[in-house]
Amino acid sequence: MSTQKTDPASYPRAEVSPPSGHLFPHKHLLGIWNLDPTAIKHLLDVAEGYVDLNRQASKSTETCSGLTQINLFFENSTRTLMSFEIAGKRLGLDTISMSTGTSSIKKGETMLDTAATLNAMHPDVLVVRHGDSGAVKLLSEKMDCAVINAGDGRAEHPTQALLDALTIQRRKGSIHGQTIVISGDVAHSRVARSNIYLLNAMGARVRLVAPPTLLPADVDLLGVEVFHHMEQGLEGADVVMMLRLQNERMQGAFLPSLREYYQFWGLTREKLKAASDDVLVMHPGPMNRGVEIASDVADDLDRSAIEEQVEMGVAVRMACIDVLTRDLRKEAAQ
Ligand code: ASP
């Protein structure tokens, strides 16, 4: 089993700019790929504080007041966009969201021209989702402000992996030593890739459970165990993360039929018996019930952490915005 990390889909190393000595020595959050355990732990620690704040009646702080956040989404989103908006607002930023349907992107403006236009408005945080792997990194090079990757193609979705990590840490006490299954359409999933990097960095044992057609070409380099049989892969698992079939990223036929897929790869109560008794079931959403997961498993309050993942998403995104704007706020206060 190799633990060598690969550069996903020509996804270059993120810029490391602030001085050393910082717990999070990065200007942007473009992926998990280049984060060390200290940086990951720091974001999770900060997020913990925001979980408490978010459960109070009064949820707002002035931490980032006066700063501007733009959410630029070239792909659809429910959870990620809403939680970035809520996160920014709770921290006191002026938060504006722009999606492709309502912008000049529809009129043919290139992504980089859009970036230049937004840059001229002096935002302090830009949150970007794009369908192409590496697009957010490219855009970050044109921006003066902190850029957060909210999902790029099949490359990375770092805040999803962080919110998953926070969920596991809170439910299981730690990530280290847990046996974590990631199952389904791994090949097209940025969620899977970011999770593999993060869980490996934090000392979990990662298993991929999927048909060979739904595994990425570089699977041997990811430092994971691979199973092509659901019950075998689930044996003794502490956590199971199910993935959606990403039809929008598939070119050609990867599966015989959805019925057959559910039969072999859908997470049912029966299959889950192979996992440990206190197994935690997770899904990044949106879920396709009856395809990759049975409804009674998704809705089982004792085992499913799916709603908690959404809750952790707000706290994690607040932590990312907070940490990435710290130097800026310090400068402004001087
Ligand atoms: N919401 C996640 C993403 O944007 C997972 C999914 O779409 O299936 O990648």
C-alpha cells in the first residue's frame, strides 16, 4: 500500500505565503492535498468553537465585520452555497453570492475576466465552485484576496472533508485509528479525494469499496485498501461514507443499471451488519435514496450523521474564513 500523494488532475501545489510559525501557513484553501496535520487540526479546533456559537440563540459575531465575501458558483449547490453564505453572515462579513445563471458568464465572459472584474471590487474572501479540476487554483492566481475552493471538478472539495472530519472526531473521539469506508462513485468524486488525503494525514485506515469502473486511475497511489465486494469492505468498519453517482461527470457507460447498482453497491441494513455495531453512516449529499443508500439507513438516527454533517459544514466554513482573514484583520487593527 503506497501513501504517495498524487497531484489530482493536474492540480498544482497551492501557494504557501504567510510566514512560517503560523498554524495555517496558506493564503488560500485550495485543497487538502498540501495541508499538514497541524493545519488540519487548527481548522478543526477553530471550528469546534463555532459549533457552540451556532447552537446559541444569538449566533452572530463581529469577528470579520467590514470585510466582503463573494461566493462565485459555476456549478449548482444547495448545502455548500447556503452554508458559506450563513458562515460569512455569522462572522459579520458582507456576503454576496453570484451564480452562473444570473451573471455575465452566461453572456460568454471567461472565468478569468470574471475574476479580474471581481478582484477590482476588492473582496476579502472569494469562495469558488467550478466544474473543471484546477480551475479554482488558476483563478486564485488572479486574485489579491483569500480564495476558498468550494469544489472543483473531480479534484477537491476541502471544506467537505473538513466537515466530515469534524463530524467523525466529535462522534468517535478521534480520527486516528478508525477504519473508514468510502463507497460508491469514487472516480468522479472530489469529496472522496479530499477525504482520502485528510483521513490518511490524520491516521485513519481508509478503504475504498466500489466496482472497478468507479475507481480512479491513480488508486494505487492513494494509500488506501480497495475492495470490490461490499460486505467484505464493510467488515468491522467504524465509519461508512456513501457517495452519489456523479452522472454529470460520466462520459460513457459505467454501470449496467441503477437497480443492479443498488443490489450490489447500495448501503442497506442487511449489508451494514458486516460493519462494527456502532458504525457511523455519512453522506455528503445530495443523496439518491434507493440508489447508493436505503432510506431506512439514511434516516436511522442512531447511526446516520448526515444532518450533523450539514451542521458541521457551517462551523467549518466559519473557521476557514476566520483563519484565512486573520492577518488581514490584524493589519487593519494596527
Ligand atoms: N455535494 C458534493 C459535491 O459538490 C457531493 C455531490 O455532489 O455528490 O461534490
